[in-house]
Amino acid sequence: MESGLARKKRVDAADIAKRTPVASSGIVQAAGTEPAPCAPMLRLLFAIFLASTAAAENPGSVTLVPLEKLSDRSFTALAQRALGVRAVDWRHAETEHFVLHFFDAGTAAAVSVEVEFYYRVIAEELGRDTARWERKCHVFLFHEEGDWREFKAEAALDRWSGGLHSGGTIFLLRNAGWKARAQTLPHEVAHLVFERFVGSGVPLWLNEGFAEYAAGRCMAAFYRARGFNARPRVAAVPEERFVPLAALTTAAAYPRDEEDVMAFYNESEKLVRFLAATDRRGFFALLDAMGKGARFESALARSFGSRFPSLDVLEREFKPYATTALRPN
Ligand SMILES: [Zn+2]
């Protein structure tokens, strides 16, 4: 198990990112996957296996593409800052949906497999026709802690670390310290795909809740595809930290207290999971309405009206679900 402190650190990073003007998303939080079995040695073997699997699916390595030959070179201001860090050493490659920028080809080869896999899982979770994905999204893979620190300093994001989605671009630190269970990449890919196909104007709980939910599904699917018995793992929301839905679904900022932040992520993830599991079509209709700017209550009435005629009815069913350590659906 990961320590509570480490988890808290990651959540911190997520929310600091959210509070900064340029950053739009965060890191990995409580939801995760648990490859079974999970003893340290087996986990190490699993990491080695994962690396070799990725290499096998992408034999050799990624094919390098010169910067000037990339199919999309529309870089955001933050992307340009990233490219300015050790500028001559960046390498580039493309996958079906992404343009990868990296220092380490082995890392890029592994990520090229992961990122496309996550993309497919998330598109499925959104129920969207993602064939319209024509312009590729950029993923910057930092390898050295020093480069990452320099980038963060350049971008004036001093306390933030780990990974970030901003304006359709992902920035990620991925090196030997990376943990196979980390959900940073699928979390950020989920933000990216969500923004593109649902919109960026949705409330905080839905944005973070979906990213956590989808990241958990991604990781579980990724492990299962490789023969591991993995399921999304979600912590219960402590009863005393449960936020009434009227407040959760209208929150415009993260809570100040770190434990409350954890609970906010957990509860948001659980609400997404609960609605998606209750009625998948209803959930897609809700996403549609929310993406078009509807308030949660009116979106709920439109998409789950017969099941949850009011927020109170939803809360009566949802609260025991959120505050009990149930197996996720
Ligand atoms: Zn996030």
C-alpha cells in the first residue's frame, strides 16, 4: 500500500495545479488499481513485466520524427516553455492520437503504448464518437528531475509536481522513480479527452471525478489486458467529511483542508461511478447536458428524472454508497 503521506502529496500537487492560472488538472489520488498479488517483490517483477510488455508491443522503440516534420506544431505557451528546457535534446515521435516529446526513447516507447490504450478506454467511458479526433495532442515527457524543476520554475508553478494537463497538452515527469501503479498519465489523458469531447466548462466535481474514475478504469483494464486480476480500488469517503451534494456539485474551488481535498476527490469519483453504474445512457445524457452548461440538478432531472426525481433522493442513495468501502462496480 502506498503511504497516506505520499498519497496526500500527490493530491496536494493536483490541487495546487488547479489553483494556478495556467494549470487545469492534477495528479493521482485515492482511486487506483491493485495488481494482485501486491507484495513488494512481486510488484517489482510486475513493473519489469510491464516494461517488457510495452517494449514487445512496440518493438525497438518509437520512430523519431524531426520537430519540423511533426503533423501538429501548434504549441501552447507552456509547451513552448517546455521545449525551451534543454532545447537541443528533445526528441519527437507520433502515435495515432498524440505527439510525444521526450528525452528518453525507452520511456517514450512505453508511454506510446499506454497513452493510446488509455485513450481508447476513456473514449469508451465517455460514449463519444472520437473518430473526429484529427488534430493530435501533445505529451511532454520529462526524464530528469532537474529539467522538471527548471520547467516548473519557468512556468512559475513552484509547488506543483508530477503531471499536468493544460490547454490540451500533457506534461509529465516519468523516470526511474515512476511507479507502475501511478495514475498520473491516465488521469491527465482523461482530462484531455474529456475537455475535447465534453467541454471545459463543467464543474470541478465532474472534471476531477471523471478523471479519477476513468483513470481507475484505465489502469484496471491495462493490467487485465496483461493477465493480471486488477479492479479499480476506491477508498470510502469518511462520513464526517461527506459533502452534501448541493454543495459538492456547485463547488467552484477545492477545499482548503488537505483531508477535505482527499474527500472531495473521493466523493466526486464515487458520484461519477455511481451515476455511470446506475444508468450508462443516463450518464451520457448527463454529460451532454453538463457539457452544454446545465446546472447539475436540471441535468439530473433530464437524464435520471424517473430514478432520482430530486437531489435529496439521489443523496439518500448515494451517501451510503460513498461512505462505505464497497467494491466498485
Ligand atoms: Zn485532475
